[in-house]
Amino acid sequence: MKDIIQEIREANIRDAETWIKEAEFGLGELGKYIHALDQSSSILEIGCGSGILLGLIAQKYPSHILTGIEPFQGGFEYLKEISNHLKDVAQIHEVGYKAFTPSQQYDLIYLVNVFEYLPDYQNFITLVSSWLTPS
């Protein structure tokens, strides 16, 4: 598999190093949960931004099926440039969670720095919980 981080660094994309550092931190926090999953488990990141964290997961756990959703609004449109480097490792949908219609259930759903943007976190939790597999 290609080195996604190196490819992004070589592309000289604005703020890429900040996003890489945040993704590396996120992988450190999520690693034990991902490691506990069966191979070929499905993982969804809500508010995936550029998708770098999904890329790191793909490199470390290549058998998992990775999906991200990100509306790319509010000045974050430039993150699409980074996500273009991740097309081979994760499917990233340009949509918010309210408009997302999953085609499957997920074994793990996570989000980073998203709760503070939710107008109604209780409805969010109810909706997203229905996207989880029973296990």
C-alpha cells in the first residue's frame, strides 16, 4: 500500500501537517478499539474532514472497510484536495449525517471534534446507533 502520509506531505497542501498530527493522535486513541474488531469489519467516521485518519487506519488495518462522511462546509472545502489522495483506501461521502443513507451497518462508528457542532446530540445518537451492527 502506498504511504498516504508521505504522498500528502509531498503534495504541499495547506495545513496538511496539522491534519496529519491530529490524525496520528486519533489513531493512538482508536487503535485498541480497531484492533479488537474482526478482520474486514466496517468502520464509519462521521465528520472525517480530509480523511487522513481513515488513511492511517487503512495502512495499519488494511482488511477493514472504511467509510467517511464530511459535508466540506464552513471554510473546509480545501480539505477535499487531501481526501483525493485517499480514494483508493476509503469511501468519503460529501454529506452531513442527516442526509447520509448508509448502505450497510457498521461495526465501529466514531467521530472526532464533532459533538460541539451538533444542534441536538440526543437525536444524533439515536440515529447513528441504528447504523451499528448488533455486536
